[in-house]
Amino acid sequence: MKILAFGEVLLRLTVPEQLLLEQSDVVRMSTVGTGVNLLGSLAHFGYPTAIMTKLPANHLGLKVAADLRRLGISDEFVGYTGGHLGSFFVELGHGSRPERVTYQDRLASSFCQADVSDYDLEAALVGVDYVHICGIALSLTDQTRSVVTRLSELAHAKGITVCFDFNYRMSLNAGNTHATMKARYQQVLQQADVVFGSRRDLTDLLDYPDLPDAELFAQFTNDFNISYFAGSRRTFEAHDKYFQGFIMHDGELYQSKPRELKILDRIGSGDAFASGIITGLIEQWTFDKTLEFAVANSVLTQETLNDTPIFDKADIFRYLDSDGKNELIR
Amino acid sequence: MKILAFGEVLLRLTVPEQLLLEQSDVVRMSTVGTGVNLLGSLAHFGYPTAIMTKLPANHLGLKVAADLRRLGISDEFVGYTGGHLGSFFVELGHGSRPERVTYQDRLASSFCQADVSDYDLEAALVGVDYVHICGIALSLTDQTRSVVTRLSELAHAKGITVCFDFNYRMSLNAGNTHATMKARYQQVLQQADVVFGSRRDLTDLLDYPDLPDAELFAQFTNDFNISYFAGSRRTFEAHDKYFQGFIMHDGELYQSKPRELKILDRIGSGDAFASGIITGLIEQWTFDKTLEFAVANSVLTQETLNDTPIFDKADIFRYLDSDGKNELIR
Amino acid sequence: MKILAFGEVLLRLTVPEQLLLEQSDVVRMSTVGTGVNLLGSLAHFGYPTAIMTKLPANHLGLKVAADLRRLGISDEFVGYTGGHLGSFFVELGHGSRPERVTYQDRLASSFCQADVSDYDLEAALVGVDYVHICGIALSLTDQTRSVVTRLSELAHAKGITVCFDFNYRMSLNAGNTHATMKARYQQVLQQADVVFGSRRDLTDLLDYPDLPDAELFAQFTNDFNISYFAGSRRTFEAHDKYFQGFIMHDGELYQSKPRELKILDRIGSGDAFASGIITGLIEQWTFDKTLEFAVANSVLTQETLNDTPIFDKADIFRYLDSDGKNELIR
Amino acid sequence: MKILAFGEVLLRLTVPEQLLLEQSDVVRMSTVGTGVNLLGSLAHFGYPTAIMTKLPANHLGLKVAADLRRLGISDEFVGYTGGHLGSFFVELGHGSRPERVTYQDRLASSFCQADVSDYDLEAALVGVDYVHICGIALSLTDQTRSVVTRLSELAHAKGITVCFDFNYRMSLNAGNTHATMKARYQQVLQQADVVFGSRRDLTDLLDYPDLPDAELFAQFTNDFNISYFAGSRRTFEAHDKYFQGFIMHDGELYQSKPRELKILDRIGSGDAFASGIITGLIEQWTFDKTLEFAVANSVLTQETLNDTPIFDKADIFRYLDSDGKNELIR
Amino acid sequence: MKILAFGEVLLRLTVPEQLLLEQSDVVRMSTVGTGVNLLGSLAHFGYPTAIMTKLPANHLGLKVAADLRRLGISDEFVGYTGGHLGSFFVELGHGSRPERVTYQDRLASSFCQADVSDYDLEAALVGVDYVHICGIALSLTDQTRSVVTRLSELAHAKGITVCFDFNYRMSLNAGNTHATMKARYQQVLQQADVVFGSRRDLTDLLDYPDLPDAELFAQFTNDFNISYFAGSRRTFEAHDKYFQGFIMHDGELYQSKPRELKILDRIGSGDAFASGIITGLIEQWTFDKTLEFAVANSVLTQETLNDTPIFDKADIFRYLDSDGKNELIR
Amino acid sequence: MKILAFGEVLLRLTVPEQLLLEQSDVVRMSTVGTGVNLLGSLAHFGYPTAIMTKLPANHLGLKVAADLRRLGISDEFVGYTGGHLGSFFVELGHGSRPERVTYQDRLASSFCQADVSDYDLEAALVGVDYVHICGIALSLTDQTRSVVTRLSELAHAKGITVCFDFNYRMSLNAGNTHATMKARYQQVLQQADVVFGSRRDLTDLLDYPDLPDAELFAQFTNDFNISYFAGSRRTFEAHDKYFQGFIMHDGELYQSKPRELKILDRIGSGDAFASGIITGLIEQWTFDKTLEFAVANSVLTQETLNDTPIFDKADIFRYLDSDGKNELIR
């Protein structure tokens, strides 16, 4: 069992404690990204993982590769080219003060400038069971799109399970029309077996009608011949927050119970959920167990600093067994 | 539009994370004070500001002046004399454990030892629309009182709006009788147009009777011919805290709705509120909008480390638009 | 009035902020242990204290002794021998993510390898009013057990009040049968005047029947001729946590009211409670006042980083006077 | 007396202590750049300064502007546009292990994307006595070159002293021919009054013959009608390093004596030297005094962390008076 | 080309900046050990490496494995068992104040308690070209000795190059006679092809006579049929330190020239040298080039914090090309 | 053997790494002062010590007392009164950039405001063999002078050895005439047995003629009937620094050999030397051994961060045995 992800690696620069950027001269670095978060989590669940990406050909690139290995991700298919790495600053929130992300340019990055000819897709897919593709690559550059297109087709043709995460963000698409983006997503969805997204992705990006969830998701999975469509959301009740997930398979909609959430750092919540779902599919758990597991992974990740989930299965089951009651672990 | 404040600059030494002073060998420095907090906030709202004060004539004074500029406050009217700066230690609270402030001596400070002849008031008032005076100067030294008296009279005579903040603290007045302090406040209030304070300032310091707020504030503003009297307070409901503000103008009492509050560091809450009120007056907003804005500035500041509010108008309006719901900002 | 404790000193290595061990290359050191926590707290309440223990004969041992003195504990009866100190890592929890403790080996430590002949018990007991013994020493090595046996007998014989804390942990007794451990505890309890423990210690370790608290504790204190049996527990109500204590004396069961608890770091909660109870006994307060004081000390300690309570009596009374309402202290 | 600089502001990310990038998860941020370093130093010498530049229109841009003000540089002519700021990582050296700089992309930055029409040159030049232009802008983008050309012409026409620093770096000019770069430099040098550079700039970039310094510099200043040409260099003697400066004026070459150098962080050494030279010109000191002052500023800066010199005149004169002997200053 | 090392992994706890243990409450963690240092360096030179060892079966073990991967070392042959990891504290030196190491117990560690039956030697040796064994394992426990004996025999039998590092330390052998240790070393040396050690190892441990180096080393390599014997040493000249290496092969003694050394942290200097020598053997460089490379790797490592060399070949060649002159690298 | 010191306790605030105050928002706190430094060192040499002083009656005072105990100094004679503690900032030097100290006001401190009636001198002197008085107290306030006068007389009368350290600083005596200060010193010197000072103290403050050291010191010790007069100084040779000490006894001048010095933080060098001299007197070592020991203690202290020497005798003898060669200590 091996999982390969194609995606951008980013340098996250987090202001320490709960200071604002303007209040601090220090930042803590971590190596993140949708693919990194997903694979780091799956590696901690015990599965071999590798990322296919490009890093700068300098000491920053080497540092970041060291971080990938630290997370348990193989850097065998990491190439070194160019000299720029995308990065973003994070200021943690507190109470009603929101967590804040400020991006630096990523379009000039080694990743965004590398096209399909810069990768050896055949080599990277040897022995792979699941391929994960982050939809953000559809918004970045022609080069990243060229990789997504070829990689999804090739993996699909080889019978590898293709996972695709919408991850659609308006802010990254100032220069693209709605029609363009819709077409790009529709093309990739043809090859996808497992899709992560939300109701809004279907209605706003793909122009589906405003149906109840069960109907909407059934229609979507049917249209694109998708085996599993899964997603999560935060809800509010009084002053408390809750987290909940769903999975649609074969016309049936499964939902987890909501879990209470004390957010420390919410970035990466979707990646943690996705890694839990993929784990359930690999292990052929029931959908209820799979959803419980995925929600637990995401809740714990949101109650931890940094994007990348680093919980192992025992951590998750202990959370579920104690019903989320935080007891000291010795 | 330009705002000048006269007030003491203090060095705040905060124990990091949530450690107690006895547990740590490290402190984080910041440059604060009522005038600093107010002007730093107003500068972040886009208004030119300057502080009139004295700092030590050494490298500590220069460091502190650099911090003032960093906050957006002009150091044009900062003088360098003497060799001492007031300072205080802060230990953050948690749950029922209170935040704790320990002051070092401030009476020997450059600020407390400088009297009216050490300042060029005429120069400092050129082009100024609002002057802000912190009432603490009435408790400190004869020297600081001499400046308050002359500055308030001069500004009033020039038609500059005089803002005055009670900021009355028993602990600073061990050596003064009630009668003395009352007389000093009454004198300055004659020149004031905008006053910040609380019900207790009126009943306990100025000996007003125990009337309902509306009546009490009306009588007070009438007695001293004050245009605006504004203040804020924390309230409790079940285990939750709320924050609320009022403004009295022309016999009418306006109140904001209470906002939920998860305190991280409460120092500076009044200064944040005052800066919001002054902004509303400058912008000639309705009292409701002004109060909403001032309360939001104070809530966000109490949910942030350090005294000085550094939110811009967009931050405040985003808080108000999302109704205080903390959503990730990208 | 002087208190002597016999117990192991441990080096606590806490991951900073709220990071996990795998996310950080830095740890904060502190010197802790049941005896250390208890004595540190009693020293802050104004009583002379000393610890009888062994530390490594190297610069680590010297550093730890410096920390003991810093806490106000005399190191007069600290011996230096061997080269190992027990240690443990702490990762703080958040929301439903639990606080996590990872122990390193302690059996090879200077403390665990020293037996009764390595201590001068007579010298250590001179002028002592209370001796405190932590039950963990019964689980560690033959050497530590030899000290407990002799020390408790000797102190009892001299009319010194013997305090004993069950502190029973399954995880430390993989190699001992239930019968063995039960016998060891029963032996020491013969000499004990003040005992700290829980309902579960009586039913699970000492095989008492499942009676209501009042009956159970009465039977236990009667069987072993124990003057005071005291303990505490955490309770849940909706999403909130509470903390509550009891004391059984002369057949009467006293209970405190529950206090709300926002846990920051729960380690040491029992030691904080015990130090409060001993203070009440020393001061001959009523049981209600004693329980209030002990619960307050424990709540404040759990709302503070690190194990060792460092609050003085004024801190505790301020908490009680304000009814746990966290108001800024200037 | 007022100095305006046009140049790029960069975020420097320094690995703490003497760790390598791969060994640390923390970096310290500082706001630097040739213009920033020069102006920060001149501001500390007591002269009003302002920078004309562009920063990202987000919270990172605001943080950087706060840093500029902290250094004493006016941000009146700072514009906010785009969303990227150039940055670089610094790993300090030790012994024979060199200090190492790793750049991130800067061509996508707000500064590199803004052209002459985005600036109000007339407004920025009001009241200005010296304009400083960093030659790196000639290597960056068409946009930055458009500003250099117009700004140097306009300032020259207004009789403002134009300072120009070669700062020529091969590594930034992979895409430009020698001829192109030579022509660009020749064009700007026509307007320059004070030029900072080295022998190698003249021989390698401008194709001057390999003459002795005095002849070479005389010919160069004559060809371009340059009033002052100044530069510095490091020399080695046994295991010790020395630092030395020169200035050519009116056909005469002046040289400082070499000063011993224990480098801590060498970045910014040229900017510190240039700021000293400009100070001497402003103050109309002798060339010997000017050179001594400039060399001292540079030596102290290289013996301090970070690029930007923050010494005041008293610091420099104390160094010169004690002949570089490091005695404790109380 | 693949290198496998058998050796203990240790947690290094370094006091930050140049503080002493008693002055600090913070330590920086790193994962080190002779095998770790050697493999980390070889991985940075581009060779696949793996360590065969045991780590605690808890979150500390997982953290340490993450660190191994970060260094580029495969954790495929890392087993998890027991609950203790050896550790040591490091206080950096300065001037004549020496660097200081304080060990905690390692004999109870997962590594020291695992014997040959706990490893799958056959699996670990698949595809391996070089095996490295650290002599410290001969001093630790019967279990670690059982692994050394079997591993060296098996590797030797398979024709894998066996590298052996004396690493003999009196302090670890308080309980063993000279004769016992000598016999253990003699036994392993029978299987060794590449040996790292010093003159003193031969004369003091193996009882060789006090001959000149060339004769002594020739006799030793002849006696045990060793292909390469290499080592390094620090020398003093005036106030400066130098570092120098040698290699004996086929009766010929090669020596490097001495390189100046400004020690920052000397731990790991021998491992850095050994990794350079093995690189030269792999690459079949001349002995002069090999020695230059090995000495450079060691000098740079001693001028860097932490034990493990993380320089790549380009770093080493740049040092050699610049003849150790520290010029800024951009 | 017990040593009591009377002196001011100061809070030292050190900027971390080698940053300047203006570059950092963090400072590291330590508790220092001439008495603290001397006693901390003597405690590390194994002698019981106590300080007689006053600290603020607040949590800062308690923190500082904890630090005193950490250093091994008894806080039995520490009183709590007032609310201010003297403090100073330290910026470390590098190369020719000097270390820099910036004092805050100390005259308002608890120590400076307490007079002889606030101390129980009789109690503090019980069992004391050596009393140490720092001359700075003669420059501070009438209150501190009143304590010095009475304490020195009382100790002298009781036959306790009185140690007195000139510690004369012009900067503290702006308001006192030369004649006043000379008289104050002359008065105390009458009671002194062991005096620490320099040639300059005798010629500049006491108006002794410019004689050779041996004659000068003989005359001085004779005039005041002083048993031992000792001091130290830094010398320069080429680019290297050396440290050397002397002691005058019974008309004989003894000098140590100079030791090389790589200064990291020079504050406290005199206190370290004095503690070494007192140790030699206590141990009745030869003057040569005493001087070697005292110089070693001072050199090691100057090569360590912070004022207070924390070396034990073994550390000093290891330095002397290795002749100051820095070899790794395991």
C-alpha cells in the first residue's frame, strides 16, 4: 500500500505565542501544503508515502526536504530546480479575533514553474495504490495544470485510485473566468475516484442546483462516476463550535456525529479529514467508523499548532474511546 | 487632522507564555502607556499623531523612541533628559488565575521629573486638532501637574478639542487626600470637551450622588460643560464575559450592545475604547456606529497580547461584519 | 514548624507553547516531584521545609539542587551519588487533545539506587514536625522501600506527624502482584497520621467493599487509626470542569464546594491540594476553611504552567475573596 | 538637511545563534536593503530621511513599514501595492565557515513591479538635499530601471546631490549581456555626484584598464564628472582581518588606516561605510576624519548582528577615541 | 552504494547561547550518536544510509526517528522496544572555559537492553556495501556486544567492508579490566577493513610499544590485516588551534596539512573525519584528496553547533577552493 | 565558616545573543550585585553565605529572593519593604564593539531607602567570620551610608574580618565633592582587614602620590592598618588580552602570572577575583596559590555570560591543571 501526492510544498512562517506579525521579530518555520499535510498524516498512520514536487535548488530546498522526511514522507520524487519557494505568514487567533494568513508570491516558485516534462510520472507511479491531487494546481500555472492533466489520466489508466480535493479558492483565481475554472475541474473529475469537497464547490463552481445534500451529492457522483465524495464542516451551537463530516457512496449519504471543537489553529482541517477517510478506505472500515476516525483526526489537528496532522492510530482511537474527554496520558 | 497626547511612556516587561515571574528568566519588552496606546491605535486608523513626553537620555530612551515610531507615533516632541524610565511587569492570567501587574518606581522617571518649563507647548500644539491628557499625571508629581494645567488651558484657549481620561487609581494616591485629588480633577475638567471615565469616578472621586446612569452622567456633563462623556465596562453572564460601552452627549445616553469577550490580556482596554470613540467623533459617525467601533477595538485588543491596539479600520469592520465570528482570514 | 519530605526529584522537560514533542527542538526544564511540589508550596506559605533525597554527583545534580533552593526548599539533606536523574517529557493539551507525559527510566537514578544506609535519618528528623512520604517509593526499588519503612517507623516513634500520599500507579507496578503492593501499603499506613488518596485507592488496592464515601472512609481511617484522610477529584458539568475536595476526620466527612477549572497543566493538582490541607492542619483552621484553601491552591496550580504551586497565602485568599473571579491585580 | 533613498526593502530571515537553516525551525526577521541600511544609519546620525519604495498591500507590508519607522526612516513615500516582498535567509558564519545568504524571488515583488508612473517623484524630492540610488535597481526589472532613470535626471536637474552605489552583482544578471549592463551604469553615472564602488566595478563592468588606483579613480571621476568616488575593502594579515576605506576627490586619493575586524555579520558593511562618507560630506569634515568615521561605522556594523547600522555619532567617536579598544561602557 | 551503521542513538540537550546548565531553564534537543553523525554526513554527501538500532516504544522514540529521517537516514531498521533513551547535556565552552558534557544513564536504554536476537541482521545487510560499528558498544552491555560480534562476522563473511571506530573511553569502563577490553577489541578488529582510531588507542588499549607513528600503524594494520587505519588530532601553535588527519594504507602513511580551527562545538569531530574518509574510499580519490576532504568536513563541523555534520560536497569543495577563507556566500 | 555581605541586589536585563537593545524585544533577567556575585561564588566553593539587604515587598522581590537562594545565598536576612528594585540593561560586546551597561534609577530602591534602624545587625552577625561591604553603598544614600558605618564598626569590634571593596565610580558621585567621598572612604577603611581596589583608587580618590606599586600599596596598608590589599587588571599584548592579580600583605607584594582572556561578558570580574582571594585566606593557602585561584575564577567568569561566578573548586583546579587549555570535559 503506497500513496503518492502531487502538490506544492509551502513554507509556513508562524508568529509565536499569540502575537501579531507587527508585534514580533521572530517566526517559527514549518513545511506544509495540502499534499504534505495529507501524506504526513498517512505516514503517521503507518503507510508508505511519497510526494512528487519541485523545490528550490539551494539550501532552503534542502531544509524543506529534510522537513518532509521528518514527517515520514519520501523525498525520492522531489526535484530541485529554480530558486523560489511559496510561503505564508500565520497569526493565530483568540476568541473573536480571527486567525490570519498572509501569502507571499507562489507563482514564481520552483513548483509553479515546472511542467509535466520536468517529472518522470511513470517512475513516480510504480507501486502506487492511491494518487492524491490538490485542486489548487488547477488555479496556479499552465505548467502545474499540465502535470495534473497527465498525471490524473495516467493514474486512472493504470487503475490507481485517484483522489482529488477541490480546494477551490476564489482569491487564487482573479485572472480566470468562472467558465474556465469550471471546465478545468470538470476535466479532472472525469478521472477521479475519491473526491473531497463541499456543497458550495458543487453549486458555486460547477453550477449544480440548490438541492438537498443527499440529492445533490448523488447527482454529482453519478455525473462524474465518482466512488466516494466526502467533506466536513464547522457548526455553531450557543458559544461552542462543532465539527462534522459526511461521505457519499453509491447513492447513500453517511454523516458523523458532531464533535466539540476548541480551535487552536484551524489550517489543515480538511487535509486531516481527508487522510482519515483514505485510511478508512484502505482499511475497508465501515463508513461510520471511517467518518468517526476522520473527524477525530481533524478535531485533534485543529486543537494542535501547525497544519500537518501527526497523530498515529492509537492517538485517534484513544480520543474516540474516551469520547473526546481530555484525560492526562502517562 | 492631528492628535497630540501628553503622557508617560512606560516599559512593559511581560513574562512569556503563561509563566509566572518566579518561573521565568526571560521577559518580553514593549513600550506602552495610556497616551502611547491611544495614539498607536489612532495612527493605525490613519491619523497623524505625536506624543509629548520625556525619555531617559541614554540608549534605553532611544530604544523606546524607536518603539514609538514603530507604532506610528511621531517622536518630534519627545525630549531626552534624566536617566530613568517607569516600568512594570505583567504576568498573564488563565481561567480564575488573574493577570498580575507589578510596578517599579516611576516618580524618579524623566517624565515625572520634567515640569512645564521643559516643554515647548506652543510648538507642540501647532496644527493639532485633539489633545489627550491622561489623569494619572494628576497623581504623579508637581512637575507633571504643572504641565497638565498649562496644557489644558492653552489648548482650550486655542479651541483645540481637549480629551481627558480619568484613569483614577487609588494605589497611586496613598499620599494625597480625597479633597486634594477631587480639586485637581475638577480644575482640569473645566477645560475638557471629551471625557473618558466610569460611574465610579463620578460617585467616588467627585462625590456625585448615587443616581441612575442617565441622570448622573447628564448632571456631570452639565456641571463641567463637557460635550462627550464615554466609558466601558465588563459584565458577566453564566461563565461568559461581555464588554459594553456608553456615550453621553447633550443629555442623551447611548449604549452599545454587549460583545462576548475571551480575555487574553486585558490591559489597555480603556485606551482602545477611547481611541474608537475619538475616531467616531473625527469621522462624525452616528453614536451607535461610534460605540460599535469602539467596543470592537477594545474587544479585539483584550483578545490580543500587549496594551497597544494595532488594528486598522478594515480589521474592525471585518469583526463587525462577521458579528464577532472568528473565521480564518486569508 | 518544619516539614521534611522524602521523595524522588525529577527533571521535567516541557515542550513550549502548545507544541508536540515531534514538532519542537526545544524543551523547558523544571525540577519537580511529589515531595518537591508539596514542599515548594509549603515554603511559599511561609514554613521551613527540607527534602531528603539523592541527586547525581555531577553538574546536573547541582543545577537541580539550585532549583530546589529557588523553590524555597532546603538542600541540607540532599546527597550526591551516582549519575542519573529520572526525567519526563510533558506535552500540554488543548480542548479535547489530552496533556501527555512520557517517562524516561528512573530506576537507575541516584534516588532509586540509594538505600536506608545512605541517609542519616536521625539528623534529618531533628526539629521536624511533619514528615511527608510519597507512596511511589513503594513501587520503585527495594532501596527506596527500605527508606520508607524505616523513616515512617522512626518518625512515628518520635511523635512526628506522618503524612502519606497513596499516589498509586498501575503503570509503575508491572512487575509486582496486587497482593505484594497491598501488603506494602498496609504496612506503611500503620504509621500514618494524615493520608492523601481516593476512593479507588481503597477499593482497588486495599480491597475495601463498594460502600458510600462516608462509610468507606470511616472504616478505612478506623482500621489504620488514621487521623485525617483527604482527597480531591475533577467533575464535569455540561462542557465545564470543576474541582472538589474532601476530608474525613473522626468519622465525619467534610466536602468543599466545587470550583470551576480551566486546566492549563494539570500535573501536581494532588500535591497542591495536599499542601493546602497540611497548611490548614498546621494553622488549626476549620475543615471548611482548610478545604476551601486546599481546593483554591489546586485550582490555581492547574491554571498555571508546571507542577509546583508557588502561590503564597495572600494569593489564595484573594482568589477566595473574589470568589474565583479573575480581576486584574495591580 | 534631508536624504531620500530609492531602493528595495527586503525581509531578512536570520537563523538564530549560529545554527544552520537545516538545524532550526525559527528565524528572526529584520527589515533591510541598501537604502534601508543607509537611511537607518543616517537617521541615527541625526538627519531626516525618507525612503521611496513599494511594499505589499497587506499586513506584511504594514509590519515592514513599522520597522522602517523604528529605524527612524519616514514612510511618507512608501506605497502599498501588489502582494510580494523580496526576502533572504542568513546563516551566520564562524571561523572558516562562511556566512551564507539564500535569496527568495524578488522580481515578483511590489517594488520590482512598480514603474515610474507609480511614484510621485516631484513630491518625494521636495526639500531633499541628497538622493541615494542603489545600482541593483538597474539589474532588476524594466520598471525599476524606469524609476532610476527619471529620478536621477530629475534630481540632477534640481541640483540635488545624487549618490549612486554600484552594488553590481553578477548573480543578478544572468539574463543581461555585459554590454547592456555597462550601458545602463554609464547612463546613470552621468547624473551622479557621489559614487560608491570598487576597483573591480571599474575594470570589470566599465572596462577600464588595469591602472594603479590613483590613476584609475582619477580617470573614472573625470570621465563622468563625479565629485566623490569612495569605497572600502577587507584585507588579511596573518590570521587577522582589517578594514580600510578610500575617497577620491578632485584628482586626490585619500586612504584611511586599516582597522582590525572581528566579523560577526558582514552584510551591510558597504552601506555603513557609505553612510559615514555622506555624513562627512554633510558636515564638511576633512577627508581623513570622514574616512575614519566611515570605517568606524562599518567596523562596528560588521561586529554587530543585522545589516542596518544603528550607531549614533557618540558611539563612533567613542570607538575612535579609544582607538578601537573595547572597554566596558557604563 | 549503501552504508549501514549499528550504534546507539542519543538525545543531546544543549544549553542555548553560551549559558551554563545552572543558568538556564531551556535546552535544545538534537538526535546524535557516532552512527547518527556518520550516516547523517554520508547522507548529505549523497549516499543512501540506514541505521540499525532500538528506540523507546513511545512518543519520544517516534520524535527521535523523525529526527533520523530529517538527517537523511533511513529508519527502516529501527526497532521500538523498552522505554528509555540515553541522553547527555552539553554546555558550550568559550576561550579557556571548556565545553562540558554530562551523561545520563544509558545502560537502561532500549538500545543497551536489546541483544542480537532482537535484530534481523540478514535483512539489514541486504544491498549494503559498508557496515560501520562504533566501539562504544563493546563497553556497554552483553547485549550490545552480542550484536557487534555477530554483525562484524556476518558482514565480513559476506564481503561487506567493515568499518570500526575505536571510540575507546575509560569513563565507560569502570567495571571492566584492561585485559577484558583489550580482548574484546582484538576480536572485532579481526573482521575490520577500515579502522578509525588514534596512536593512544594502540599503545594504551592494545599495549603496542611506543614507536614512531609510521612504524606503529604499519605493525597494527599488519597484525590485524586492516586495509585502512585513519585518525585525526588537534594541535596548538601560539594561541591558535589546528586540525590534521592521517591515513595508513598498505604500509604507507599519508598526512594532511593542518587547518586552522576556531572551535564552536567540538563534539562529533571524529565522526565528521571518518565520514570524509569513507567518502574518499567510495569515490576512490587519492589519499591526499581524501584527507583534505575529511579534514575540511571535520573543521567545518567543529565550527558549527551540534555533532552531526550536514555539509554537502559542494560546501566542502568551496571551503577547500577558498583555502578556508571565510567569504560571504550569496 | 560563614560569610555575610551587605550590598544592593540588582536586576540585570541582558539582551540575548549579541543583539543591541534597539534590536530586541526580549531580555534575560538575572539577579546580581557585588555582594550577590561574591557570595554566589563563595557558596559554590562550599561556604555558607548570607546577604543582608532589602527587596521590594511584591512579587518581584519574591522572584529575586528565589534567585538568591538558587545561587546558594541564604535569604534569612533579606527584608521586604518599598516597591522598587535597581536594574540595568546589558548589551554584550564583540571585537572592538564594547559591552554596554545602561542603569535605571536605583536611589528609590528598597535598599537605598532603608537605613540602619531597618536592619537587625546583631542578629545578622551571629556566627559570621567574614563581613563584606561594597563601597558603592558610600555613594548611594545617607541611609546606606548609615548601615555601612555601623556595620563595619560593629563587625570590627566583634573581631569579625571586615572585607571592603572600593568599587569607586565617578558616575555615581556627580553630587558629591572629592573631599566628601575621600573622607567617607577613609572612615570605613579604618575598620577594614581585607581591601579590594586598584592603584587608581589610591592615587585618585585618596590622593596618594604616584609611587611604584610596591611602595604605594605598602604605604596605604600601613596607614590604615590593613592586612591584605588585593586587586586585578587587564593587560594587552598584540591583539590578545591577559588578566593578572596582586596581593599586598605585610609589606610584601605578590603577583600572579598573566592569563589569556577571551572576554564574553566582563561584568563581575572583580567580584570573582575577590571571592577567590577570600577563599585562599579561609583555606590559608600560599599567596601564589591564592592568586592563581582568584585569577582563574575571574578569567572563567569573564568567559561566561552573567556576573555571578558559579564555578566550584574542582572547575578552578581543572582549569589550572590544564593550564587554561580548553579540552572537552565528559
